[in-house]
Amino acid sequence: MQKRHDLAISEFRRAYELNPNDATIINEYGWGLTWAGRADEGIPLMQEAMRLNPYYPEWYLTSLADGYFVARRYDEMIATLEKVSQPWSAFHRRLVVGYAHLGRMEEARAVLAKYRELEPQASIELLAKTLPFKRQDDLDRFLDGLRKAGLPEKSPEPGA
């Protein structure tokens, strides 16, 4: 999350070598590869983590959804997110992006409204600074999905 992708991948690889059966390590390794733009390597690892731990926490699903986003597999991104039973703000943000990239704008706007209730200060500007994509193209596509659905460029002024 600090945008130190090469170091993170190196550390995840080492952790995986030390404990190749730890589902959380495997999921995090795959997620790290995804943020670095290497979803083709990350997705199989995240799927393997789910196989190893069939009672995985729901955040494994959002990690996998990120992989599908980077791979431009938006249908699979949405199908994965639809399995989440207790959504939180970052879940909604991802779902908005998936719907927007599939042209399902009514659904994107409806989910954006839920996201804005949970994160009223969210904006394109803020997310551009905080999302840890390594590749500018991935960040631009993610922000474009939010922009299409109507997320404002700047956060509202306090008290507005």
C-alpha cells in the first residue's frame, strides 16, 4: 500500500517460499502482484489461497476482484464482488468501477450513492493519491470508472 511494489513482491515471495501452504500469504502475494500490474500471475495465487482455505475471509474476494480489474475481466470482477455478504466502502468503490466499465451505469450510480454515504469525502483527487497501482494505466482506468459514475473530482469542502 506504500507503492513499494518490488520490495513487497520480494518479501511476499520469500514468505511464500518459507510457508507455501499459508493461504493468507498466498493471497497477499497474489494481491501484491496485482497492484504491480501482474494480475496474470496474481489471480492464480489468489484462487489457490481460496482453495487452501475454503473458509477464507471476504477480503480475499476483493483482492481477487482487483486482479480481475487489472486483467480487464470486468464480468468476473462483478461476479466475485457479488459473493461478498457484508460490503464495506472499498467493496462499493470496486463495484462502481466494474459496473461503469461494463456500461451498467444505473447500477454504477446506485452503488456510488452507497459508497458516498460511507465515504463522503471521497474524490477522484484523493483516490489518485492513495490507490497503490504501479501502472498509471490501471490507476487511470479505475478512476475513469468512478468518474463515469459521477464521483466528484475534488472532495467537498468541510461543512458543505
